[in-house]
Amino acid sequence: MINAPFADGHSWMHGIDPRLRVIGAVVFAVVVAVSYEFAVLFAALILSLSMALSARLAFRDVVHRLLTPLIFLLLLWAVLPWSYEGDALTTLGPVVITRPGVILCAQISVKTVSLMVAFMALLATMTVDTLGHALNRLRLPDKMVHMLLITYRYLFVIEQEYQRLVRAMKIRNFHPKTNLHSYRTYAYLVGMLFVRASERARRVHGAMICRGFNGRFVSLREYPPRIRNPVFCLFAVLSLVMLVALEWLT
């Protein structure tokens, strides 16, 4: 199963209605994505860190999940400042570092970290099935929600089938090399994986029909009204209005 360490918690953020968290994450992402003023971006970063603290996210896990986007940002900093046209900020030998390139890299970096931390606090604090049922209650298309839930469930089944086929290849003394036999073997592996996935899908569909599946997944989870829900809505609205006002006035 997908490792979801943030979903198992009892913080203030975990008790908020998942639908409100999904809406808040989407609106926050839109506002941050269209903002360019550094006052707005740093305010958004402070808000995302505050949400992470309220969700009691482990600092080590947060940093671990930021490593991949940080590697991408390092590559961006290595290329964009000298390849972006504009006024020269400084010169490193034959390389000219432009001011617009540095500003753009800084904007992208702050936006990326802000959105990643906000998504960890708002969305990673719920399981995938909870997210799917929240999207369903927000009136998203049923087929999209079904694809999300079924993919999450049977992705691991396909992975088990893949591991079984790989073990069978190793038992038959297969050693991958850069030759035609290895390429053909991997092609057979992929083809057999698709065949078994298709057969499993047909059996699963038959089992669902036998159990009375009528096109909808029923969730037994309830989202009772709590005082923290309107408090979260008020905090979110005031924060987003503040970000929009800062972008508009500065």
C-alpha cells in the first residue's frame, strides 16, 4: 500500500471535513499560482507552514517529501538565471546572471514549497478512499472518482502480479543484459502483465456485479458538523482575501 504517514493523526486539521480541505487546497493553489509579488508568496509560505504545524506533521517526513521538488528547483537555478533574457545582475566569467531569471527562479521556488507543504497539510492528512468519497460528495463525475478508487486499490494487485512474474524469470535463471534476448523477455513480461491485469479486471467486475454493484461506491463515513469547520472556513476566507489584497495593492 502507498505509505501515508500523515493520514494517521488526531490533530485539529485531521478533524476538519475533507470536503472543506479539498476546496481550500484548490483555491489556495489557484491564488498562489497566479501571484507574483514576493510579499504574497512569503505570506502564503507562512500560511502553509502554519497549516503543517496545526496538522502536527513530522518535520523529517515533510523534508523527505520535499527532496524531489528541491532537486528539480536546483536544476532550475542552475539553468534559468543565465539563460533568461533581461538586465544583468552579475557576471561569473563568461556567464551573465540576469535579474529577471533570478527573480523568476525565486518565485517558482517559493510557490513550489508553499503548495507542497499546503497539500501535505490539507490533502495528505486523509486517506485516498476518504479523498475519493470527498470528491464524490463535491459532485465530481462518478467515473473520475471510480477510476481514482479502483486504481488505488488494484495498483498493488498488479504490482504483486509483476513481482510474481519477475520471480518466475529469476527462477528460470534469467539475467538481464543488453542483448535482444533480454529486450524480448521484458517485452513478454509487459505483455503478460497486461494480459493478467485484463483477466483480473474481468473477474473483479463480475464479482462486483454479483455483489449488487450499481455504479456507486457507498461510504459509511459521516462528516458530522463541528465547530472547527466554520472556524476553518473563516480562517481560509480571511487568509485568501489577505493574499489577494496584497497582490492587488503591492
